[in-house]
Amino acid sequence: MSEFKFSEENEKKFQELLKRYPDRASLSLPSLWMIQYQEGWISEEAMVFLADKLGTSPMDIQGIASFYTMFNLEPIGKYHIQVCKTLSCKLCGSEKIKSHIENKLGVKFGETTKDMKFTLTEVECLGSCGTAPAMSFNDDYVENLTVEKIDELLDTLK
């Protein structure tokens, strides 16, 4: 097992958050976000590290990290494409969009391209029903999706 540590910047953030949240367990979610932004995903080693810092068990941290779908528990590609799978997006054509993305990138949803460039994920509601179909691209929303919008976005990245 390789050892995980917060970056110097994240350690400072953690220490500042401790002043605001006297109950260390309250730092679980912000700390998981720091780990994910630092590493791109949350490894078992990082969960053990965080459990030690928070005075809890690694299983507690794993339970939190696995409950929330926004946390990545496996390495993901440089570009994380998350397409909404709920009814509003489906009614507005998300299935066609998903199929087009899969064909264009050569991987299915739930997979990452061999070059680690793209990861495709289906997610629950992105809260953009009025502009469906929608997807999250890394930390940005792309709404009113069309095949042409997808092609334009992906062609600039290939």
C-alpha cells in the first residue's frame, strides 16, 4: 500500500476547517472533496489516512465515500462525462446522446478509454430538467445537448 498524504495546501485547508468544525466527523465530506481534487479519485489509502485524521474507522469513511455518487473510488479519465439518466433527460433524447458518445469514444458508460482520457458515467438528476438533456463535463454543465454539441466538444479535445 502506498502512503497517502494531503498536499501542503490541503493540510492547511484541513487545519483551518478544524477551527470551524469542532466535531471532526463534520469534516468528512470537505476532506473527501479535497482528496478527490488532489488525486482525481479516492483510494483506500486515502480513506485510511482520512479516518486516522478524523479519529474514525476506514469503514466509516468508505461508507460515506461510496454512498455519494460524486466521489470516484477508482481512477477516472482526464475528462469525466456524466450524463443524466432520469426521466426528463430521457424524454428529451439522452439515450441518443449516450449512444452517440459511446460510438464516438469507443467505450460504454461505466468505462474509461484505454488512454485514460475519457470516463463515461450515468448519474442521477443533474437538476437541469428545463434544459434537458444535460451532462456534467468535469465540473461544468452542458445543457440542451445535441449530437452536434457533443461532436463540437469532443472534437476540440481529441
